[in-house]
Amino acid sequence: MGRILIVAITVALSQACLAGDIDRSAVDFTLAKDIKWVRNAAGTNESAVLYGDPAKPGPYVMQLRWLPGNMSRPHFHPNDRFFTVISGTWWVGTGEKFDPDSTVPVTAGSYVVHYAQKIHYDGAKGEECVIQVWGMGPATAIPAEKK
């Protein structure tokens, strides 16, 4: 029993010695457990801003967690936006008429572009979906649905 404890302590100390300090002004990071998620007022998704401020001019990076069964309505953005699907399936559609049945599934690892001024809608269907978006702010959405 004593030998096992000594080995365990030795392994733990050697791993701690291997984990060095880095210059955070050269390389910065946020561990997944430390990402701060905020639910939107409508309760349809949560967001976490990783870099910049999407409400202001300039570059930004954020993650969106779409909750199951929630989709945006047709809208467009003034600037191009670039996405990577991190987990789940993100459903995307185009056009002024909201038609969730016509959306296309985009799976984890996929890349998507929303071109400026082009009408689209998107979201999650049966499962949660996490996407990462980057672009130039301000990241406004202009409603464009025809009923």
C-alpha cells in the first residue's frame, strides 16, 4: 500500500512539473469549463463571447449553443459571418419564407458561411447544437420574413 502511494505521488508531481507556465500575452486560452454562457431573452440559445465584442465594430469570435427545437426566423446580416459546427447538427435554410422542413443538416466539424445581405434562418431541431462564429461587428440581424 505504501509503495502504491509513493508511486501515485511521484507520478502526480512529475506531471505537475511537466505542465509549464506560458506567457499569456503570447498565447491565451479559455478552458471549456471556464467559458461563460449567457441565455438569450427568448430562451432559444446561449452565447459565449470568446474575443472582441459583437455589438461593436471590429473582429469577434463567439460560440452559440442552440437548444433543441429552436430556430431563428428569416433574417440577414450586414457582414459576412463564418461558422464551424462544434457539436450536434445545425439546420440551415434560405429565403424569406420560414420553412424548417426545407432546412439542410450541417454536422459537427462542418464549415458554413453566411454571406452579407443574404436571407437565411437556422437552428437546432431534435438535439442541442454548438457553433462557433467569427466575423466583423457590429453583428446585427435584420428581420426579413415574408408571411
